[in-house]
Amino acid sequence: MASTNSLIPLFILLHLLSLSQAISTVPCHLEQAAALLQLKRSFLFDYSITTLPSWQAGTNCCLWEGVVCDNVSGHVTVLDLSGRSLYSYSLDGALFNLTSLQRLDLSMNDFGGSRIPAVGFERLLVLTHLNLSYSGFYGQIPIGIGKLTSLISLDLSSFHNIDGAEIDTLYNIVDSFNLLLLQEPSFETLMANLTNLRELYLDGVDISSSGEDWSRTLGKSVPHLQVLSMAYCRLLGPIHSSMSRVRSLNVINLKINFRISGVIPEFFADFQNLSVLQVSYNNFSGWFPHKILQLKNLRVLDVSHNYQLLGHFPRFPNGSSLQTLNLQQTLFSGVRLSNFNNLISLTQLGADGKSIFMEPPYLFVNKLGPINTLQLSLTGSGELDSFYSWITDLQSLTTLKLSDYYSSKTLPSWIGNLTHLKSLDIRYCSFTGSIPSSVGNLSTLEYITISDCAFFGKLPSSIGNLKNLRFLQISDTHLSGPITPAIGDLDNLEVVILRACSFSGRIPNVIANMTKLIFVDLSQNDLTGDVQTFLFTLPLLLQLDLSSNQLSGPIQEFNTRSSRLQIANLNDNNFSEKIPWSFFWLTNLVDLDLSSNNLTGLVDLDSFWRLRKLVYLDLSGNQLHVRDGKDSNCTFPLLPKLTNLGLKSCSMTKIPSFLMYLDYITSLDLSCNKIVGTIPMWIWEKWEDSLSNLNLSHNVFTDLQLTSSILPNGHLASLDLSYNRIQGQIPMPNMLKTARSLEAILDYSNNRFTSVMLNFTLYLRQTVYLKMSNNNISGYIPHSICNSSNLEVLDLANNNFSGLAPFCLIEDSHLSILNLRGNHFEGELPYNINSQCNLQTIDLNGNNIQGQLPRALSKCTYLEVLDIGNNRIVDIFPSWLGNLSNLRVLVLRSNQFYGALDDPIRLAKSQGHFSMLQIIDMASNNFSGNLKPEWLNMFKCMMQKTNETGQIIDHSAFSYYYQDTVALIDKGQYITFERILTALTAIDLSNNKLDGTIPELVGNLVSLHILNLSHNAFTGNIPSKLGKMGQLESLDLSWNHFSGEIPQELANLTFLETLDLSNNNLDGRIPQSGQFGTFENNSFQGNTGLCGPPLSRQCSSSSQPKEDQANMAQDHLDYALFLFVGLGFGLGFAAAILLKQVPLGKFYRILSIFQRC
């Protein structure tokens, strides 16, 4: 009782204290309340979780939601509106009137893809905490933030943590991710005065312009930093030693930068408070400092996916705090049982199976009891069963990830015994057979991912037993058949990804009952039928991806009232008729892709006015007529958040006017339309900092509205102005203004440009693909082009360039394609060629190149196309090129080559020489001697029978194709063939001094399409074995000394469309069957002994033909040779024939899919 009474004065004291504080609270200042109300008016509350109802005029703003005031002065000191999903077109400037703010948190809202205000932040001088993360801002971070010298915590992140399995996909789209950047001001300038900073979060901010100086800046400017998080900032280079000054760091997160290199610094071990070190997905090498592993406070260590990082696994100290350890895809080794004795807190382990375990895995039983997350990369691990006893003994294990297991074994059925698992992830494994039905035993499973494996068969119906499953991903496998209806039993499923398999049939109707779904991805399968409207009306669905299937029919209207759909990808199907009006009412849509279908009708862009959140819109590749709407305005622009717009092949006649009011366009494709006139200035200036991809090709533009030939855009990854009528000087993007590590693609081909800047090569430092072909450009190529070390494709063909050819590019190792054909270049080919030569195409046809072919070209082992025709090369036959196993096209035409085609001794050793050669053109030289059977026998590729037209090989990393051009004699004319396809083979030895007989072995070249031996001195009979060449379409033996009769076997050549045997000494009756009935008189003239149609000279009765008259084919064949080289992870070659009218020809097909428009 006494103790109770003693508490009464304490309660009274606390009550009086709180009362005194309430009485002393000063109401907020009216001007600050007005500023807050102005900020509220700038928000839209359609999708927010609050309407800020307490923010009312005439009330005390210190009591408003998210607002805190100073109890004495009444000034607003804290504004925290984080996570409320507020939407605004921009950050209202009234905010900066709150100059008393100490903490400002606007994170997890949506500011409409607007720029962070360039001015205003410098007024918030007492600000200590600033958080603008994940709020949709873009562009340059303003210098005003760098003037906030009181800042303790700065968070401008725009990059969420993601599963490592998605990194490969992310790496392929790196140039489209970063929204914020530090360029002007630079990272160094921003940090210079922030010396009080303790926490820095810049995840996803592009800091590449700082080069390798970022770590030096940290050591110089923020020595008291405790938390450093700069994941995915495009950082590069080694970590500088000056960063050792930042000794208070306890969190270092530098993951997913890909290009941070060198060694992991030893001085990290001096950071005694270090608790988190995440440096995964970089390029570190050398030995990992073992002292780091001795840090007692270290809780998280992730160095995974640094493929050259070495390390020995040490014994950890007593009392180690390590909870997460990931060493996957490194060169760590030497793990023994004793290494884990002190890791009593370890709960997450990532390791490589074989390379890391020095003892059998089963011996680890009971050694890793607390483990709940296990990630095993099993490269070279042998039998997976060896891990069974260990894995099953991990009673706390809830997450199991297996990857990189390359064996033809099936997935062990014991996987179904891990009944305590909540998450199972199997990726990049070559398991074969079906997915074991025992997977259905994992009743506690909530997440399952099976990706990039070799499983085949059907999706097991036992999957329906996983009643707790929330996440299902099965992608990039060989599974086929219909999607099992058992999927409808998964009542708790939120995410279903069945992508890039071979699932067929209709989309199961049972999905209509799966009301918890928020994400559905059935893309890249063989699904057929129409699309059921229930997919658009699932109450929680946010993302729907049905792209790249065979779905068809019209898309029916549906009820949009309850739809929350944000992403709808229906591209690359066969949908027809009009776009349903329902799409224009999906007000939550962020991404709408209807490209590459058969949709029809008129689409007015104003129809999208309700879709205020739309970021990505693609209507390309349909049969739509898209019309520009009414003039938009800057106050209320159409589609204010749009960043990506695709309107390729939409029958447009003008650039959409609403675009001029949008501040942030990253990708614009208006190609293959009918847009005429001038490309306006605002396209370049409006999106100076944002534009990454611009395609205006295949239109009727005539000029560019520019004040300079230097475009202000420094972030262009691709610029395509090809196939227009643009005149004047070629403009170059200003790559000098940024150090971003992008790879730029520039295509100015097929225009009417007449000049290029004298110093244009200065702007090529990040360019990998430069195409200026088919213009009227004159002048010289400066020697400075030799410094363009990133250049992989250079195409200057068919211009009026002169002077010395830039052969330094052949000497270097980086270039893959060099096309200078059709110019006036001079000089000699270089002899000093790098042994790492990557050249795959060298096309110098039609210039003034002199000298010999340098033998050093044999170092270019990837060479596929060598065309030096129509130059002044003096040399003998380059038999040494036969060692190039990838060589497919060799053109030596119209030079001064001489001598025999090869000597007998070399021919005897020629096994494998020129085995892949498909086209050899040596016409119009001075070759002499006999055509030896051993020489013809080298061309193994021409001896392989094929009933196929060939296959397009697509290795393009840029979705851009480089297409070789080859000129051949056809129908007596020198014709240039361009563009696409596979399987044409040709030999042209015409206009030389070859003599003797043609070897019968020529008949073994059964896949040859063109053979031209005209204008030589061949004698003897025409070989009857030519009749075996069933693919032959053009045969020219004219202007020789052949004698005897025309072999009747030639009538068997059913594809022969062009034949010229004129001006020889042939006699006898002309065959009358097969294609011979289609040839005219000039095919046989100049042979006085020939008789019969089409000649007027009649044959005697004794010359009656042995064969019966056959129906004469009347169809004509027009073919075009298309040589294709795709650029990317490895360049491939393809050549083929496009037939216009060949009812009898097996090559007939129209390949419109490969046409640009």
C-alpha cells in the first residue's frame, strides 16, 4: 500500500509536465500553413492511401498528418509524407518556403517522372535528413542539395533490392534504368560541402560521369560516413586508397555495378564497425583480404558473382556475428568442417558446390543447424545425391536455391521430402525429364521457381497440391502441352509466371477464379485461341503479359470499373480488329504494348487522355492509322508521364504534337511512317538529358532544324535517321559531355547527306556501330578515327570519300565490320595486324587499293566476308586464306591477280581449306592454267545437299543488323544484291585465262546456284556431270572453246533460269525438255553446229532427240542474294534467296518479317 501511494506524486508530476508542454505549444505560422496547403493542392489523391484530411485551412498545421513543429517557435521542422502514394505532376515550389525544415521525407510517392527542382533546396539550410527515394523523379540532381551543409542523411535511391537471378536481365537493359544522374554538378561537386553526412543512399543514381574518382571523393569529402549504399550506380574502376579515411563505415553496399574492378581493399578490415559488406556482381579480382572475415561485427558478407575473386575460407573468430555469407560464382575454396565451428549465428549461406567443399557434404550434417537459406551453385558437383543427407538434416531450412548444375540427370525425387521448405528455386540446371510429381508433397511451399532448365513433358498436376503457394515461376524450359487446370486449385497464388516454354492450347478458364493474382506472365509460348476478358478484370491483377504467343481474334470489351491493371503486354500475337475501347478507361495503366499484331482501324491519340499514368505505349507493327489529336498544352499535357512511345508503321503523317510538352522521353520510334518535312529543334533540346533511343528511319524527312552539327544529346544509345531524304551535314551526338559507359548505335545511311564534321571522330568514343552508307559524303577520314576504340561496325559504303583508307582499324583488334566499298580510298592494306583480330567482314570493293594482300590477314580467324573486288591488288591466288575456317565469301574480282589457282603440292595438303566457302568471285583477273579437280574439291560447303533455304542467324545485341552486300554477274549484267537470307552459293571465274577441260568433279558441287566460267579458254566437252547440280539456277560457259553436244543431262536442272552457252564450238541438237524451252536464241548463238529451237537452223531427222518433249516452264525467276551478319555476342553469317515468282521453285517464300518496314 505504501509503495502504491508513493507513485501518486509521480503521476501528478508527469501530468503537470505534459499539460505545461501543451500550454506552451505555439500554433504554426500562417505563411507555413499556406505553403503546406499549396503543396496539398498540387497532389492528386485518386490512388493515394490518404487525402490528408487534417490539412484544413484555419486549423493548427502542427497537428496535421505528417507535420511536426518546434514546441517553442511553432515553426515546421518535420514533414514526413512517405509511403502515402501521393501523385503530382511536379514538386510544388511552395515547399521551399518551409525554411525551418530539419527533416523532409517524400519517399514512396509519385511525382510524375518530373525533374527534381533545379532551385529551391538551397533555402532549406537547416535540413539534416532528406529522403526523396522511390518518388519518380528523374534528371540531374540539383546543386542546391550540395549546399545543405547540415545534412546527416541523404537518400535519393531509385533502385530496389532484387533477386540475383534477375541480374542478367537487368544487365541487358542497364541504359534504360537510371532515372537520376550526377553530371553537372558532378558527384564530387555534390559531396564537396556535405562533410557532416553520416548516411548516403544513392542506389540507382547514374554516377558514371565521375569515372574512377568516386571513391576518392568519398575519402575527401565525407570522412564521417557510416552508411554507404551505391548499388547500381554505374561505378567503375578500382577503389582508391583515400577511401580508407572513411573509417566509421558500418554498411558498404556497392553491389550490381558490374565494372568496379581491381582488388577488394585490405583497408576494409580496418573498419572495426563494419557490419554489412555487399559487393556482388562486380569485376573484383585477386585475393580477398582474409582479415575482413575476422571482423567480429560483420553480419552480412556478399561477394558473389565476382568471377575472378580468389579466397581461402578461414576459421572465423569466437563470437562471430556473421549471419549471411554468399561466395557463389567466385574462386573461393578450402572449406572444411572446422571453418564453421564459430559461425553459430549463420542463417544464410551461398556457396559453390564442388569448388568450395574440401570434404564430402554429408560430413556437414549437424554443423549448420541454424541455416534457413541455402544457395548452392553446383557446377561440377557430380551426383546431387551427395548433398541429400546434409540438406535434409537442415531442420531450419526454409529456402533452397540450386543453380548451375550441368548434368543430364533428372531432378531427384527426394526433393519432395523437404517438406519444411517455403521457397524452392532451381535455375540454370540441365536436369532432363519431367518435373517430379513429388514436388506436390511440399505442402508448406510458398515460392517456387524453375527457370533455364532442360525439363520437358507436361507441368505435373500435383502442382495443385501446393495450397500455400503464392509465387509460381516456370520459365525457359522445354515443358509443353496445355497448362494444367490443376493450377486453379492454388487459391493463394499471387504471381504466376509460365514464360518461354512451349505451353500450347487455350488459357485455362480456371484462372478466372484465382482472385488473389496480381501478376500473370504467360509470354513466349504457343498458346492459341482468343483472350478471355476475365484476365483484364481480376480484382487485384496489376500486370498481365501474354506477348509472343499465337493468340488471335478480336479483343472483346470488358468491365474496367474494378480493374487495377498497370501493365498489359499483348504484343507479338495475331489479335485483329479494333483496339477495344475498354483499354482507354484503364486509368491505372503504366505500360501498354499492343505492337506486332493485326489490329486495324483509326486511333486518335486523344483517346488516351484518361491514362495519366502511362509511361510506355507501343502500337507499332499493326494495320492501324494513328492520328495526331487536338493540340495539347503545357498546362495539361496528354500522357504527362510518357517516357517510351512506339508508333512504327502507323501511317502517321506528322510528329505527334503532344510530345513537345513532355519533359522526359527516353525512347521514341516513329519509323516506317509517312512523315515529311523537318525534324524539329525541340526533339533534341527538350529531351537533352533523357533521350536514349530515337528511330525516325523510313520516313520522308528532308532536313534537321539545328543550330549546330553537334546534337546536345549526350545519352543516346541509338539514333536511326536512315532511309530519309535528309541533306546537309551529318549531326553527331555530344558524347563528350558524358562519361557514361553506354554503347551507341548511329545510323545515317540512305539519305542525301553531303558532308560530315572534320572532327566527327571525336564524338565516337562510345559508338560501337556507325553507318553512313549510301549518301553523297565527300572528304577525308581523319586519322583520329584510329582512337575510336569501342567501334565494332563502321560502314561508309557508297559515298565519295577519298584519301587514305583508315586501315588502322584493321590493325586493331576491336573492329568486327569494316565496309568502305564504293568510295575513292587509296593506300595499301596493312601488314601489322593484331593477333587478336576480331574482323568478320572486310569490304573494300570499288576503291583504289594497291599492293598485295597481306598474309597477316590469316590472323583474322573470325573472318567470314572478304571483298576486295574492283581495286588494283597485284598478287597470286591467296591460298593461305584457306586456313580461315569461317570464311564464306571471297571476292577478288577486277584486280590484277595472276598465275595458277594453286600448285599441285599445296593442293595435296589442302584438306579443310575453304571448306565453308559459299561464294568465290575471281572474275576479271589474269589467272591462268588448268582448273584442277583438287581445287574444286576444297569447297565442301558446296557439296552438301540441302532441301532448305537456310536459316537466319540472329546474334544481334542491339536489335540492329549489319547486312553485307555482294555483287555478282547475273544474266550478263553486274548486279549488286543486298539484304537478308541463307544458302546461295556461287563460283565466278569469268574473264581470266584459264584453259584445259572442266573436271567432271564439278558435278559434286550439288548445292551450287551460280556458275560462271565465261570468257576463258576452256576446251573439250561440257561435263555431263553438271546435270547433277540440282540447285543450279545460272550457268554461263560462253566465250570458251567447248565442243561436242550439249549434254542431255542439263535438262534435269529444273531450277535453271539463266543459261549462256554462246560463242563456243558446240554442235548437235539443243535439248528441248525441262527449262530449255524457256531459253532464247542468244543463249546458243555463235555455235555454228547447233540446231533446233530456239535457233532458226533446223536439225536433220538423224538428230531426233532421245527425250520426250516435256511441258515448258513459263515462270520466270528473280532472285536476290542476301548476306546477313548479325552483330553481338558472336557475329554470324547467313545468305539466301528471295524469290518473287517461282511456282516451281522450292525457295519460294516472302520474308517480310525481316524487312525494316
